[in-house]
Amino acid sequence: MARSRAKKWFGFIHLWVGLITGIIVFLISITGCIYVFRDELFTLAHKDVLFNNVVEKQATLPIDSLWSLAQKYVGTQYPLEDGTAYLEPNRNWEFIAGKYHDSVVTYFQWIEYDYVVYINPYTGQVAGMIDHKYEFFQIVKMLHWSLLLHTDYGQPIVGVAVLLFVVSLISGIVIWWPSKLKQFKEHLKVKWKAQWRRINYDIHRATAVYVLPIALIVAITGLVWAFKTVQAIVYVAASQSITPPDRTEPKSVYDTSTVWISKAQLLNHIVSDSWKQHPQAYSVHFHPADYADTTHTVTTYIRFNGMVYYNAALNYYDQYSGKLVKSMTFDKLNRGEKMLYMNYDIHVGAVLGIPGKILAFIVSLVCASLPITGFMIYWGKRTVAMQKETRYKAKETEVLAT
């Protein structure tokens, strides 16, 4: 009796949580499913802009020259913010101009412009420019991230929906759990020869059970971004420490006796120095400081692998002397920091390479189907109940008439 009562309550929770969050969970899941292979599909769609015909590594033009060419192409009204240089000889380099606004509601209000200029680093020829604000995968990402709202508004909604989805998964397992051991195998099957309502029911419960462990991992890694509390829990659990990581950014020091580097020299220096430290790095992303602010350093983000983002180094340079003042590499982080750095790659399955991405794709697709099959179960039961009530009333009317 107690077991039956508990299942009834869990069934009530499962139903209403699913109905309330169904549309949002579907959008989050289907966009996540699409975005898993973003890098591969983006490269395929824009290969004429991303690549050149160079086969072997050659001497490239100075970064400041390429920066100037990119700035001229995009227009001085769109100041460049940062850029990316690649090790692959046939890869064009990127220069980005973006402007963002706070105190707005939607994604399109948040980003005023976001242009990416692609330049052949050997000739200085502009291969093309992409308006990243309206790029397909960017729209998919922001729909997944914040439902096309500003992060401050959309992220909490997405976070709550994902949290409730976790509740739905757990309550669903409680409902699914068979009372007898011999029924486990039966509960994992789909009776394809049955009526469509039974097939839909079997698909809903069986697929959910199969993907449950991975779905929980994907959901929890998503919650890490949505809630600082979840991020802190993951960090503490992995690091076995309540001491937060040191995220202090070093400051540049303006001293007339040591200032020797110009803006142009600085760009060339930080990129060449990063390559010198890590000659086999996949790419070097460089972000100049705000020269009007004496506290900001220049940073380079150095990726060692084109498949993942966590395996990287972060260098901080004094913007006046060009001196490397701080360097962070993945291998020197504690376990909590490593787990947080790996969060994105775990979320999209990239941590396991292409097989991991395929797995994440399948799990996301199944998660997108659950609100649909679940609603069909609810609607089917509701229709049957309404039909029974109609027949009962018709019979009652017939009896009264006689």
C-alpha cells in the first residue's frame, strides 16, 4: 500500500513537472542536439572563408599589420576586440569586433554587433566576414543557453527548467521501477506489435532508462553554468577543499622607466611569445587590454587541441612592458578547477572525442523526445477518460429516458 501511494505521488510530480517544463526542455534538448557538432558543421559550411590553399607553414605578416587590415575591412566604427592565430598553415586567422549592452532583455538587444573577419595570414587578403550575431549556430547556442534572452534573464529560466527535468527523470525512474526482479527485462522492451499508445508508452519509459546516467551528467554540467551553488558543489566535491580557486587577474604597472613596447609591438610580442612557449599549440587567442586603463593586462588563450577547450593555457602580459606576469596551464590546476574547466567538453561529449559527441547527440535527441512522448501518454489517457465519461453519461441518459 505504501509503495502504491508513493508511486502515485511520484506520478503526480512527474506529470505536472513534465507538463510545465515540457516546451522548454524540448527546446533546450533539441538545440543541444544540434550544437553538439557545431565545430564540425560550422567548418564544413564556411570552409571557403576559414581556409586558404597554403600547404606548408610560411612566414606570416605581423599581427599588427593583419589587425590593421581587418580593422580597415570591417570599418573603424566597429573597433576590433580580439583575434585568433592558428598553427595549421591552411587556416585563415580571425579578428573579432563586438559590442554588447547590459540592462536589456533579449539576445538581439544585448549584442549590438559581432563581426568576425577572416584573413589569409600570409598575404593579408580578407577571405570573408561573418555576422556572428545572426549566424545559425550562434542563434542555436543562445536559444539553448538563455532562450534568446539576455543571460541575466534567460539563464535562470533555463536553469530551473533543467533542475525540474532532473526531478522528472528521477521521479520517472521511481514510477518505472518494477516490483519484481523478473520484470526488469520486460520494462526495458518496446512492444512494437502493440497499439500505438502502448508503443509510445514503452518508448517513453525505456529510452529514458537507457539514457538516464548520461542525461544526468549533461543536465548537471548545464546546471554548473546556471547556478553558482551547483558550481561550488562540483568544485568542493572534486577538489575536496572549500578554499575557492585563485582567479585574481594580475595588474599592469605603468612606469616610465620600463615602458618600452608600442601597441603594435605588443600584439606581435604576445602572440610570438605564446607560440615560443607552446610551439605545437592548436591556436592562440589574443585579447589586447583597454589601453586607457592601467590595471588591465593583455591575455592569450592557448589551445592545445582543436577538439576540446579545457586543454589550454592562459597567459597574462603586462600591457606596457610586454612581460609575462602570470601563466596558467590545465595540468597545474587542482581537481576542482580541472572539473570546472572541463565542464563544457563534458557537456557536449567532446571529452571522449567523436564517440562522446555521438553519444551526447543521441542522449539529447532522446531527451527532446521525452516531453513529446510524455504528453502523448497524458493526452491519450485524458482522451480515454473523456470517452468513458461520455459513454457513461449517454448510458445514464438512456436509463433515465426509459
